[in-house]
Amino acid sequence: MSKKILSITACILMMLAVSLQLSAQNKDIDKGNAALKKAMAQADAAKRQDGINTAKASFQKGGMKPQEMSAVIGDAYLEKGDLVNATNSYNASTKEAKKEGLKRVAEAYVDQAFNEDDKNQAKSLNKAMSLFAKADATKEGGRLIGDRFYEKGAGSYNKAIEYYVTGDAAVKIEQIAKEYFDKGGDNENKAAETYLKLKSLEGAKQAGDIYYNRKEYVKAIDAYLSQGVEEGIQKYADYLYADNRPEEADNLIMRLGDALSEKKNDEALEKLAASTMNKGSYLLASKLYDKAGNMSLGDKCRAYDALVGFRLEEAKSLFNSINDVAAAKMITDNEKALAPLKDLAENMEDLKKNAPFVSLLTDSVSGNTYPSPADQKMQEDYYKSIREQVIKNVNDIASNYAKLGDANLKKYARQRFSKYGAVRNILDKDTFLSKKQKQDIKVKDIVL
């Protein structure tokens, strides 16, 4: 017999032996599966364990590794509904089988949870989320449980949102927020609260806009600030500036600056500072530039704040320190006209500070606020008593303003004095020429 024929014969015999071995192993595994199924049908725990041991012996004889056995046994326990032992078995299996197995056990706990009372439901869901985490499927688990609560209707939306947040399911959260908003009324507040759960710029804007349109300004500002929604904060600040409440507006802008600083958004800070500077709030702008790390522009704003505040020597010193010799010279050349304006500014400030404060009262039924009538009467009487003095001050401001020889300096003077209502009501905002005759000026026109 030739060597070639002998070689072919040997290969055939080897293949036959391997085939017979695989067949025997398959039979052993089949026996193991049968033994495992029989074991799981046992009510007695000891008998069940004996059956599992028998199955393991067959599996081992069939060439199955211990970690592979654990996965198969985990499947059997899961099918039986024994979630504790299924978890233990999967924990002993291969890395991938463990993750897949624990995820399936977690899903089973979810199904179990929605057939239990609230107390037990919470326990089962906690177990489920713990297993989802071990299976690297936390977000998937959050979405799954969120969907189950959502399906139960509006009464379970709060729980759905809780799990959707964990599941990073922004689309689902927005869907619930829109449903709340479409219902109107107090549900709009629920919509805003839901949008805030997104912890995103857009979510904060949506929430802030809802509160703002409902005139719940404190909540609106808190919503805008939570993510540094500049346009929302600026919108309300502009309203305050227009309502001649600059200090409140400045405080609001500063809070926005703090929020942007925490996020290390220097570009947005500088943009905000530039906008604030253009509105004439130089001290605030300087603080914003400082937060953005731009000390040079911060010093420039401090110089203009000193100028507008008629702290003339300080202003010249600051301008010189930033090499703005022209601005320092502008002050020196106009000091004779600036000196009386400084005195007038101080006098106007004293008159304003001495005015009685008007407190706000809240209607117990509607919740709306309104000025105290008694305080308003005291304030009116005060301004009646100083009417002549205020009118004279305003006319003197106009006279000395006209003596300023620099257009830029006139702009800064207008910024300084336009903060007073009497100046805005009696003088033209661009020319500072009188637009009302003395006999036509009413008490309300001289309120500072």
C-alpha cells in the first residue's frame, strides 16, 4: 500500500474519531440540559441542588467549562423566576455572559416591580437599576423604567421623569414638558420644572421663558441663571433699566457674570461686559472684565466710572495709568464746567436718598403687588416740598452742560444725570435743552 493511501486513511480515521467524540460530548451536554430541567422542577431545595450537580457532571463530561456552565444554569434559574440565584450564577460566568445575563435579570425585576405595591416596587426597581449598572446598561435601564411609568399616565410622570433623567432621555423629558405646557394653567409650572430637569441651556431657556411670561420673575431669573442663559437675563435687566431700576438691573447682570465665570466662559463674559459698558454701567463692566481676566479693559471702565461719578482726580489718574492721555486732558480742559456739575450731582443724590421709600404690598387673593398708598402720599408730600429746588437744579445742570467743550464729555455727563427722573422729564435726552416750562412741571415730573 502506498504512503499516499496510508496518509488518506489516517486522516479519515482521525476525522471519524473526532466526530465520534463530538457526538458523545453533545450527548453528555444534552443529558446535562435534561438533568438541569428536571432539577428546576424540584420543589425541594436539596433535591434541586442534587439535580444541578448531576447536570454539572454531564456538562463537564461534555467538555463545558465552569464559567459556561454558570451561564446555562443562570438561564435556567431566570426561566424559573428565581432572580437571586440567576444573579449569583451569572456573576460566576464569563464577562460578556455576565453582562448579558444581569441585564436580563434586571429586566425581570422591572416586570416584577410593576405587579407589586409601591413599597416592594421601589425595592425591585432599586435591584433592577443596580443590576443594569453592573451590566453597563444604566441609561438603557433608566429609559426602560421611565417608559413603564409613562405608560401608566400623567399621575406617574414624576417617576417617569426621574428615570428618564438617569437614562439621559432628553427627548422623552421634553415630550412630558410639552404635554404639561399644552394643558395650560398651573401645568405650565410643571412644564418649567420638567424642562429644568434637562440641565441644558435650551431647557433652562424654555423654563425661564415660561416663568417670565407668567410674570414669575424670581423663578425665571433662577432658571436662566442655572445654565447662564444670557438673553433671558439681559431681557429682564433691560426691562429694569427701562423702568429706571438700574441697581436691580446691575445686580442681575452681576449674577449672570458669576454664572458665566463658574462655567469659565470668558468669551461670553467679555461680550456681556462690552454690552454693559455701552449702557454706561462702567463699574459693573469693570467687574465683568476682571472676571474674564481682562484687567486692561477693567481699568478703562473704572476710569470712566470715576469720570461719570465726578471723581475727577481719580479719573485723570486712571486714564494716565492706561496711557489715555487724551481723556485725562479732556477732563483738565473742562474742569471749570465740571466743578459745578459735580456739586449738582451730589445735591441731586442727597435729595434722592432723602425721599421716603415706597414699599410694595401683596394682595392676599390675587397675589399681585402694588405700592403702599400711605408711602406714596409721604413721597408726594416730600417732592412737593422740594419742587422749586429740583427744578432749579435741573436748569443749572442744563446751563453748565452747555459749557462743556467736548462732545464725548457731554455724552458722559448725560449718562450721569439721566439717571434722575426729573432730568429725563424736563430736559431733552439728546440736547439737554429744556422741553417743559416751569408752570407745566408737575410733582410727578420731578421724582428722582
